[in-house]
Amino acid sequence: MCLLRYSAKHYTPLYLHSCRIAFLASAGINSEHLLAMTIVINDTLIKTNMDCIFDKIIAGEIPSKKVYEDNFVFAFYDIHPIAPVHVLIIPKKHIESINDLEEGDVEIVGNMFLAAKKIAFDLGIAEKGYKLLVRTGRDGGQEVPHIHMHLLGGARLREDIGPVK
Ligand code: 5GP
């Protein structure tokens, strides 16, 4: 793991990403070094794995329909919604799953819940209610190895979780 610091204020995620690539190239760091490295942008710590589709969505490399963003969290509509409202809330720090959380991540996790509340109010589903779902590992059905909270609502939802037959 390596730690880099540079300043890049008031830029779009895509521009920030190209700055990051140029900065890393000038430091003699190639794409292989990028795996599992830690970057600090304007004092916000971002551990990033450039192979991760959700990291690419945060960087603007893969397009998404953004719903919300702050220093800790990015949220966007799920590409295959399973409810009338289906938003994914992800930490900007690359953390693979709940199993990889550390004590220092408490602020990130807290901000994921606060973002869920804010988005639910913004999208008008807070009063009727919604579900928050975080899958972990194979048995939990997690497909993307970057923690994500599903915010599901906009209709009364079924409760049919059970073992796969
Ligand atoms: P999981 O099954 O890991 O809990 O959820 C992963 C979610 O990510 C799925 O609901 C899937 O539809 C969503 N997803 C996967 N790739 C993309 C993508 O490129 N864009 C968006 N918006 N959602 C994605």
C-alpha cells in the first residue's frame, strides 16, 4: 500500500481522475501499482482499487445516475432496479465488505446511514418507509466487492428471504 497527497479543489470527478492519473504517472506509478493503493485528495482519504466497478463509477469512468454525494459517500440508481426506488449508497473509500470494516471506518458507516435518510426524504419515500439491505459474501449474495447499501422503497416490499433450494 502507498500513500500520496495532492491538492485538486473544485474539479469534476472525471477531471480529478485524469489529474490523478497524470500525477501518478509523473511519480513513476503505473496501473499495476494502482491496485489497492491509498490516495488523499484534499485531506479526504480514498483507498481505491481501480479494478472495482464502483470505484470507476465514483471516478466518473463508468456513467451512473447520481443521486447524492458528500465527502464520504456516493449514491446512484441501481442499473437493475428491484423496487420502484432502488439506490445504491457506497463509501468513497474502497472497502470490500462489512467483514473488512475497521474501527476507523465508523464515520463512513454513520454517513452511509445519514445519506440513506437524506435520500429517502429527498425522493419522498421516508414517511411510507423503505428497506436498507447490505449483502456480505457469497451466502449473503454480494456480487460487487465494494460495500454498498441498497435503499429500496416506493412500494410495499415482500419479505421472502430464505435458503436457496
Ligand atoms: P449486490 O448483489 O452485490 O448486493 O448488488 C450489486 C448491485 O449493483 C446490483 O443490484 C446491480 O444491479 C448493481 N450494479 C452492478 N453493476 C452496476 C453498474 O455498472 N451500474 C449500476 N448503476 N449498478 C450496477
